Amino acid sequence: MLIVMNKNAAASEVEAVCGKIRKLGFTPHAMPGADRTAIGITGNSGPVDPQQFRDLPGVSQAIPVTKPYKLVLREIRGSDTVVEIPSPNGVVRIGGDVLPVMAGPCAVENREMIIASAKAVKAAGATILRAGAFKPRTSPYAFQGLGREGLQYLAEAREETGLPVVTEAVDIEGVDAVEALADIIQIGARNMQNFSLLKRVGRSDKPVLLKRGMSATLDEFLQAAEYILAEGNYNVILCERGVRTFSNVTRNTLDLSAVPILKRLTHLPVIVDPSHATGIRTEVGPMAKAAVAAGADGLMIEVHPDPATAQSDGPQSLKPDDFAQLMRELARIAEAVDRRMG
């Protein structure tokens, strides 16, 4: 059920509707938009009679929702969600006309390396530092990250450069540590349907970057996001990072068609990770440009000072000079579609 309030509905009228929903034993989710407030209902096991809301003061419409997700639907806001990330350099916004770039190495390897990486990507124009302190790897013998030590190095890199940090939480037990030191909590592709983890970050006050699972449909992707919003965290960023297909030329197949489709279906911002999508350094730039042209709200790109020695994902990591050149090229693509790089 989606309840749309009148444009000039008073706060008391919105609260009266929310109170009615609570009396029925359900949970209201009031989401102010640019033109009106919409209220989603969760916790109901079946259809809710819209007639009991239509005559309440301030209510414009009561619309049954037939999709398996509700709060992520574009109709609930009527405008794009803009996720705001506070930083020493000012607020970084994800969603809207300015496109932020999250850049950095796949993994934090040591203090010197992550600080050097942060300085390099900032100089090139990146606005958010990305790197993994905890690394879920296919092989149990591969580098698993520095853990809490890596988080501390990320905090030092933020202090040194002013860049907010996005890093991954791989399990419920690790969320507290990531939450304490990161600015954005990443849920990786392997954990997209780890529902307990989704619920936990849904109770966080930190924004969440949710990556699409490597075999997930868009409906499954949006239902995963719904888990987070249903717990009360509405600051969710969707990330298309390629899906697994029959092709073995690239690491994954970047589903660029997902960008305009998601933008039509949901109010949440959508970014693209061309590094994991291709797995090949030379293909990252073309796919990054294509993502901006397709309407993405930002990018996540792997950059390493010395990719040949990287402990994780070296073949898809750009060198700092190549990243700087790509940022200059992306600025021209963004301008062509009436946007600009952050």
C-alpha cells in the first residue's frame, strides 16, 4: 500500500496517517519528496484496504502495490533520492547532476600504500576513497584483508586527504567496526542476499552501498535493497558491477541496460563499477564512459599505485596516471549529457 499525501498536507496530517497504520499493527515509512510526502506500509501479510485511508485529512491517493518491493519504488518519492555523505571537504552527494567517483585499491595492503592511493585519486578528482579492509575471497588461501588494522589505515587516509571512505562489511559481526570508522558501508555482490546482514545495515545510520549479485535479476536486486529500507535506512546506493554470463572474455558482463531500467523503477541512486564488471584494465575506461552516458549517478573504479604487485585485483586496477587521464575524459562525457563530474 502506498499513501500519497496532498502537496500541502500538514505534518500533523502525515502523523495521523502514520498513527492509523501503527494501530493496524503495521509499520509506516513516510518519505518526503520534492512535491509531496508518500507513506509506504510494511509488515502486512496481505492486501490492505485502501478505503480506510482515502477519507483521512490530507490524503490524496491510497494505491495498492502489487510488486514484491514497495519502499524502493519511484512512486513513493516522486523524485530522486540524494544520499549525502559528510566529509571534511564538504558534503558529497550521490544522486543528482554531479557524479562522484569512488576510487582506490581493491584492498588495504599497508598504511603507506593506502595513504598514497588516497592522495593520488583525490588529485585526479575522486571524491570518495574505496578500499577493502575485509576481503571475501573465492579461495580460502587468498589475501583476506587486514581487518580492523586496515580500517584504522583507512581512517588515517581520510584524515590525511579529507576523502570519505566506503568499505565492505562481510558479516554481521564485522558491521560494528566498519560502522564506527567508515562513511559508507558496502555490501558486496556475494552478500547481496545475506538477509540477516541486510537487516543489520538497515538499522545503521550510515549510508549503504549495495552491489548487485553476480547472478541476480533486477527484481532480486531491488528486493535486497527493500530489506535495508524496510528496517528504516533509506540511504541506499545501488551498484551495477556486472553479472555472470556464458562469456569468458571479461570477468563479468556489464549490464548497462540495468542503469536506465533501475532509474525508471526506483528513486535510489545507481552507480556502476566497471572494474569488477570487466576485470581488464584496458576495458575499464570505455565502460566507465558508457556508464556515464547511460545515466549512472557515479562510478566506482579500482586504482593501485603498482597494480603488478597488488594483493587483490591487480589486472583490473588502473595506475594513478591512467586514472587521472580517464577523469579528464569522463568530464567531457558528463558535459554531453548535462551533468558534471564531482
